[in-house]
Amino acid sequence: MKLDYTTLELQRRQHPAWRLLAADSAPLVASFLHRVFVVPNARVMAQADLVEALEDTLYGLREQLGNKAFPKSAQEYLNDWAANDKGWLRKFYPAGSDEPHFDLTPPTERALAWLGSLSDRSFVGTESRLLTLFGLLKQMSDGSETNPQARIAELHKQRDAIDAEIARVVEGSTALLDDTALKDRFQQFTGLARELLADFREVEHNFRALDRTVRERIALWDGGKGELLQEIMGERDAIAESDQGKSFRAFWDFLMSQSRQEEFTALLARVLDLPPVSSLAPDVRLKRVHYDWLEAGEYAQRTVAQLSQQLRRFLDDKAWLENRRIMDILRGIEGKTLALRDVAPSALRTPDFMQIDTTGADVDLALERPLYRPPVQTALASVALQAGEEDVDAAALFSQVRVDKAALSAHIRQSLQTQAQVTLAELLQTRPLQQGLGELVAYLQLASESLGSVVDEAVQDTVVWGMPDEAGGWVTRQATLPRVIFVRG
């Protein structure tokens, strides 16, 4: 990015990180978000938990600064921080939850990291960073060498260095890092570990932006599914094959290796037990930083899974609609064929046997369009409303029930996890009807909409349920219907 006046002025007005640093409430926002999100590495927090934590923080600040400090409620502050003009938090509803959740945005995490770098450091190490730079240059040089002889010579050189090191150790001459070198390298390790956690939020943000774009295109798409899939998968492959996508995939494969995890855990535990390192009082969460990496990477993987699920749902809907249209056409042909089965062959040569629309352009003349007719204005009489005196029982307005189809679908999916198929009667044995006939109709509607359901007309099932009567007692109802079978998709 060029640091010219125009670019910086645009960033000052639009970038969420700059807006956070320039806000009057920046100390409150930065300290609170750093304490609840960054320090414990919390990726997502429910609204109730976050409101409770912010209320406690505001109470403590009002005790110090007076009751007029920060006059808004915690809920109002959170909604304000998640608004588009701020962009410091991301407010969203996870799948299967009706409670809002919050997460840090990548610009906010970068602003918090910059604020953390402002403090003076008692020890500034340079040797480890220089060695890291040298090692990176060597890896790039060796990894891009195409001359086999040069690579063989370099490998021989490394082998000779290893043999010389082995000989020195055998002779009892071991070169150890001093306390300064250990502190230098450990500080660099801590900084890189924290930066890596912040990078995951940006990777997840990029995948989430792609997922949002896919949902918008699917909602507005009215063309063929092949064209849409080609366009979407092209962008998905472009992200996966980009430098960021390849680096994330290599990092994820490294973390998912069990041997690598065990080696990393053992090395980290041994380093943290070294006296020079323990004297620095490292963060206790550093012992499980690789598990924090795994948790952060899982959120990025879930976003990719949501993208795949959205594409699968689009394909299933399109395929269902197309198959239904094809079956309607085939059934219409079969019906006409059966109707003409007993007709004499000579009668089939009549012009009415089959009709095919001729191809041609429909011409609409301009003069065929009707003239404009003003709409008829309805005259309303100004009559004063009078309250009625009829004594009407309004209990029926409050006795309405709503059947939760999502809960019924979840019960069906849970039952199909342990068996290949399940009947409606078996479902009702494990979870009896609670809302009577309306809930039974909802099950039948789910069966009609599901591609993996079968109705066996030869077998009848009897469904029994109970419900209260008008006298306050209990009455039993039953219904007999063909066997409905749900099959695992």
C-alpha cells in the first residue's frame, strides 16, 4: 500500500482498525476485546456471555470514574461495535441457534496487536531473527536449485557438518546456547505463535466472504446449474490454489499429523522447563498453543464446509425440480398412450392424435395494447366505529400451537444415524406426539418433501396419541395410515 495522502485519508475514514485507534472509547473497546477474545483465544462468544462480561467491566469503570461514565448498556455497546460504521465485531447467528454470537474482525485483531507492540521491551533480541532470515534465504535457494550436481554438493556439505558435530559430541565438546540466546529465540517463538493465531481470523474472513458471495449468487441465479457451478468452483479453486490457500493447506496438513503434534508437544514442554525461559514467566496458555491453532483452523475448515453444503443444497433442489418436471411429462405421455390403447389404428391417423407447436415468433402490435384506464376510486364512508357488546370467547386466539418442523427433522436425522431406515410408527414410539394431529401432519409433510422416503400401501400402521378435552380430562385419539418409511440418504 502506498502511504500517500489520498490513500491514508481514505484509510482513516474507512478502515475499522484506524477508526478503533481514533475512537474516544478506544481504551474500553481495546482492553475489553483483548481480555475476552485474544487472551483466552476465544473464537466465538454468545451474546449473553459477552453482555455479562461487558456489564461487569462497565460496573467497575463506573465505580472508578463515576456513574455518568459510559452511559449506554452493554447490549447497546456491543451492537454499536458490530455496526457497519464501526466493524470491530462480527455479529452473526450460527446454524441451529437463535442467539446472536460475536467474533473479532481481522482489522480489530491487527489494531490490538499494534497496541501491544507499543510497550517498551526490556530485552530486544536480534540474533534469532537474523538466523531465521538466513534460514529462509537458504531454504528458498536450495528449494529452487535445478542443478542436480549443486544440490548433491550442498547435501554433502550438510552431511560433513553433521558428522563433525557428532564427532565433537563424542569427544565431549558440546556447544550449548547461553541464556541470552535462549531468551532471544523464545521471544521470537512467542511473537510468531500469537501472529499465527491472528492470521487465522483473516483466512477465515476470506473464506467467509466467498461463502457469502456464493449464497447471493445462488439466491439470484435463474440460469443453468452448470454455468453457476463452473463460475463458483472456479473462484473456489482460485482461492485454494492461491499462495494463501496453499500455505494454509500445508500448515493444516502439518498440524493434523499425529507424530508432528507429539513431537511439538514434547519440544515445547522441554523448552518451557528451561530455567532461562521459565524466568521470563511465559503465558500459561503457551503450553497448548498448537491446540489453539487447531481450534482456529477448524473454524476456517467449517466455513469451507458451509460453502460445500450450500452447493450441495443447490444441486439437490435443482435436481428435484428437474426430475419432477420430467416425471410429469412422462406420466402425461403414458396416460395419453393408455387412453389410445384400444383405439383402431386407422383412427390414429386423424389430425387430433398428436399436436406439435410450430416454431415461430409471436408478433404483438403496438395498437393491440389497450388504452390507459384510470382506476376506480373506492368511496369510503366516514362512519365512526362503535365498540360491540357481544361477549365472544377469545380463548381460541390463544390456543393456537406451532409445530416445530426443524425439531422433527432433527429427530428423523438422529434416528437414521444408527439405522438405515425407520418407520413413522417407530419414530413416534421414541418421541410420542405432543401436539396431536398437527404434528402428525407435519411428519407426513416432511415425508412428502424428502427424496429418501417411501410409502408402503400394503401395510397399515396405527398411531395413538392423547390430548386434553374440554372437561379437563384426557381423551385418546388414533389414526390409521399406510406405513411411512424414512430412508437414510
